[in-house]
Amino acid sequence: MTVAVVLFTSDLRLHDHPPLRAALRAADEVVPLFVRDPAVDAAGFAAPNRRAFLADCLADLDAGLRRRGGRLVVRSGPVAREVAAVVADCGADQVHMSAGVSRYAHRREEELSRELEARGAALHVHDGVVTVVAPGTLTPAGSDHFAVFTPYFRRWTGITPRDPLSAPRAVRVPEAARGEEVPSRGAVADVSPGIPRGGETEGRKRLARWTRSGVADYAGLHDDLAGDATSRLSPYLHFGALSPVEVVRRASGHGGPGAEAFVRQLCWRDFHHQVLAARPSASTRDYRTRHDQWRTPEEAAGDIAAWREGRTGYPLVDAAMRQLRHEGWMHNRARLLTASFLAKTLYVDWRVGARHFLDLLVDGDLANNQMNWQWVAGTGTDTRPHRVLNPVVQGKRFDPRGAYVRRWVPELREVDPRRVHEPWRLPEDERAALDYPAPVVDLGAALDRFRHARGRD
């Protein structure tokens, strides 16, 4: 009886799972394995919101396997050690897993390969599972990755994604495979009250609704903050509860400008992954330094606290930061604005903001989060690195009736929509009656400070 192991990582699904399919083809019995690595906790990436969503994903994966005669084996400890133990217990001779892009993922694969080789087992790493196009597949002349999105997008759209794989009908797990209880969301403390339920089942329902009734209008509505007309599929893509290949194929099948605009956003995800795969240090260091002398955390402590709490005095910034704390999610337009406000208007190191986002975002993906923050801060791949987003202008453009602001900033619900983005311009008696702070900084002065810091005044 031959045995193979499938190590689930950021691919917590049964549909379109090449490593699982390969293991089922190669062996009579398969161990579906997930390892809870303490190194993730030690690095600060196991934030409560993602731990709760992960618990949902694992429970749903286990339920799906049980419907097919199998079960999910969960273990805790260093990944190489735990996988090797399962290999030894079950007599497996091969392990299949999806390729990662981060330094942690590369180190995990290297350690696991060495451990398995010493035991006479082989590691098979599969590309194109967590992204549509594997990092390194597309490269420009003279470089190992694309540093500008548009030429990458042109090449990316020229590739036809593979056909998604169906979920297996049966998974036979050896009795010798031992694990612990699948974690429960209820055991996780300090979870934001509005985070969605995780898992492949919920993700596929959302994908079906989105492709049926949302994607067609995406091009015209995706920047409408109050309309909330985005897919909200990012947490499911981050945990691999949905296949990015399947999402692209299903969205593209609808055609039209909405589908095209949505698929372009999925390409941004692949773009950031190929940048980080080629430059792992960009998770913590400037991709392109501007030699910024950021304000120190001590000097900017009050401004940083106001930003985190949604009390900056700029309604659109505050609404977005409060949504983040409540839902563990934020609209992409709002992410750009709040990041610009911290890094450029307050002139605070982008790493401070990126860390806060990772502390709360359910879809807190290292590649997307860090590279988006660098893009906004002007230290990344943006071809206009010194642009500054004005929160008042952005509010009037993308929340013209103030509905988004008044949803998340109840102090301003009774303010005239035409004035809600500039409450400091209200008559003095109306302004005094509001339990809402004055702006932490003057936008004109902040812009002058940033231009001077970047040597552009």
C-alpha cells in the first residue's frame, strides 16, 4: 500500500488543488496534513482575525474531506519535524505541496526537502497554485522580474490559465496518520466582530454570487466606497479557500468591462507576488529607497495613535480605519488613502502602517500588503512615487454623499452630506457640538513637509 502526504499551506481547498491531485494519482492512500507552525506566531503573523478565519477554513476542509471518506490531519510544531514524523508513521515516500513566495516559505521548503531526503522520501513542490501565473514565469529582458505593472499585465493577459481541476470524489487516509483536534474559531480571543466566515464552502458561494450579479458592474462601481461593490473575495484567495485560477476563468467567462477590470486587479495580486519572490527583502526594506528620514515613532506617537484609532479629524481616513478594526477588511480605495495619509501626510515609516494592517486584516497577505504599502509610500513600484492623496478630495470624489463616512463615523451622521468631509468648516456652534477631533495636521503644511523631505520643494 503506497502512501503520499499533501501538506496544505495557503491552499485550503479541495477544488483545483494540483498537489492533492498529484498525490492521489501517485499513491493508494493520502494524508491531508496541515501543520500549525509556532514560527508563524513568533513572527507576529498569527493575528486573531486571521487565526479565526483559518480555523473556519480548516474546519471546512476537514468536513469536505470527511464527506469523501477522509479527514484532515492537524499537527503543531516545526513543519519539517512534523511532516517527517507523519512520513515515518505512515510509511510515505513522497510529499506534495504548493510553492510559496516569501522568505519563510522558501526556507520551509528547503528545510523540508533536506529532512525528507535524509529519510528517503521526496518533496514535490507545485507552482501555479496560490497565484494564476507562478512567480518567475514571466520576466523582461535583462531582469528576473517585472518592476512595472503595465508591461507585466500585457504579458500576463497573453497567457491562458490552465483548466481548473475538480474536487476529488474520494480520499483514503491511512489509519496510522495521527493528529490533534481541528481548531475552532471560538477558541480565538480579540477577534474583530465583523469578520466573515471562512472556508471553501463560503468562498465558493460568494464567488458564485459575485460572478452572477456583481462583476458586470465592477468597472463603474468599484471605487464607490458607500456602494461596497467589490467582490470581498480577498480573504478566501489569501488562505487559498478559492483558486485564483478558477476565479479568473469564471470571471473572464462573463466578458465585458466589469470582468476585465476585475481580472486586472487579480493580476495586481500576481504582480506583487512575483516582486516579493524575486526580492524577499522587500517585505521589510525599501524596494527603491528615497532616503526618507521618517519621523520617529516617539516623535509621531500621537499622530500614529490617532490614525490607528480613526481619530485624525479627517472623516474619510477615520471611517476607513474604523471599518478595518470592526471588519478586519478595508476597501482598496480606502487602503490607498489611509496609507498615503500615514506615510506621506504624517510622514511616518510605511512599515508602521503595514504592521498595523497585518495585525487586523483577514486578507493580510505579506506580498500584497507590503508591496501595496511600498507602492503608496513611493518606495515601491509606483511610477509616480511622490503623489499624495488628499483625503478631502478623495472623499468628495469617492463618497460624494458622505454615506460611507456617516456609516463608520457616527459623530458625523447628522452633518450635512455636502460638509461631512470638512467638518472644521462648519459654523462654530455646530462644530463645538460634535464629539469629533480637530485635524491632527494641516494638509498644506503636511504637503510642504513631505516635498521638502523628498527634496522636491
